[in-house]
Amino acid sequence: MEKNQISALINLLDDPDPIVYNAIFEKIICYDENIIPVLKTAADSNKTPLFADRSEKIITIIRKRSLDEEFKKWITEKDNDLIYGAYIIAKYHYPEITFKELDNNLSSIVQDLHQEMNYYLTGLQQIRKINHVLFDIYRFTGDFSNIIDPRNSFVNKVIERKKSNDISLAILYIHIAQKLGLPVYGIDFPGNFLLAFVDDKTKEAIFFINPFNKGTIVTRRDIDNFMKNHKIIYRANYFELCSNNAIIKRLLKFLMQSYLQKNDRENVKEIKRILLFFET
């Protein structure tokens, strides 16, 4: 359909006849995201509340459909990018953010760390360098006063506020460490999400990292004692390396719990809908 025909359709969005509106609505929602700027321009010109409400509804539907398709594709990719998965989740709530802006912010941290690193450092020393830059210089921290704040699960807000829950901090930490070529991976430990610094050949953990506690180094004995003191039954999968899908799934579940505690039923329903993509 030509541009002037699309404009003609959009200009009819505030038609008072519901039959006309429904027909126009069904046609417009078939378009992809390229129609969104046209809808926004029309809304700025029209300025009537009815047109604004209807155009915003259509924009929301088109954006959500596009994000759904992008997220489903991400799930099925063999070497999907962890930070990009977190970006898609954030974009559901903050549609105006761009991955370029997010990536630029993280690249600055990685660049600062490149200047600190050298080949003579041990794995432990390299992790301490990350801890110093991430937690002392950039001042990222766990949000101990309000961990259930939904913003702690959105990577753009974590970078902006420098506060986070354990999973989002872990995602940032993994991204930065792996950009530096370090073998740091998540493990699906109950409670605080932990990271493992692994042997490249055996993939066995050399030591563990608690990003929620400023990257504290944790040994297997420390974890065993913690499990014993908190009466956590040992499960071998607690120490298996997580896939990126598993980490993003855990992020979504944490976000859902945040909305549950706020009695935000609409957003709980939306997170449940997104989680179903992992089962298809």
C-alpha cells in the first residue's frame, strides 16, 4: 500500500463509527514497526484524545508483537547474547531504549578494565580488578533497601541507577567478564545468584563469585557450609553452568515476583505470557 493510502487510513482513526474504526484498526495493526513514526506524527498533528488513545493502543500492539518475535528468535539462537536478552526484556517496559546506547555504556566499563588487565594476572587477581572497577569506581551495588523494585530487573535502569538485584548484577558481571575473555558463567544456585570462574578445559569451577556482595570470592566449602546452615538440600544442578536462556528465565521469574508483591496483576499476567515462549 502506498504512503498516501496509509496516511488516509491513519487519519480515519478517530472516526466515531465503531464499524469504520474496527475496519481501520484491523488493517493498521498488520503493519510492522515502520508505521509507528507515522502514527506518532499523526497523533502530534491531530491532538484529539480519541485519536491519541487509539493510536497509542495500536503502537503498543505492534511493538509487543515485534518484541515477541524478536524474543522468540533470541531463545532459539544457539549462541544468543545474554545482555541482548536482558535488553529485550527491558524494552517491553521501556520501548524507547536502544541497544546501541546500552552497549556503549557497558563498553566504557569494559574499556576501563582493559587498561587494568594484563596477561600476568591470575584469575583471582583479574576478578578483583573487575570488582574494583564495577563496585568501587562505577559504584554498582545491590538494592538492599528495596530489592523487589521492578527497575532492578531492567538492565537499562540498573545501569542508570547503579542499583540492582542479584540476577541483573550477575548479567552485567558475566557480560563484562566474558568481553575481557574471562571464563565466568552463572550457576543456578538458590537464593543469591552466583557465578563460577571455570577452568577452560574441564569447565569445572575454580572458585565462585557473589556479585550481589561486591563480587566476594566464595569457595565450594563456603557454599557447602551455607547450605548446611540454611538447611538447603544439596542438588547437583545447583553447580551446573547456566545457559543464557536459563538466566533470562530466572530474571523474568524474579520480575514476576516483584510485581506479585506489588499486587500488579496486569504485569504478572504479561510476564507469565512471556515465560511461555520458553516452552514453545
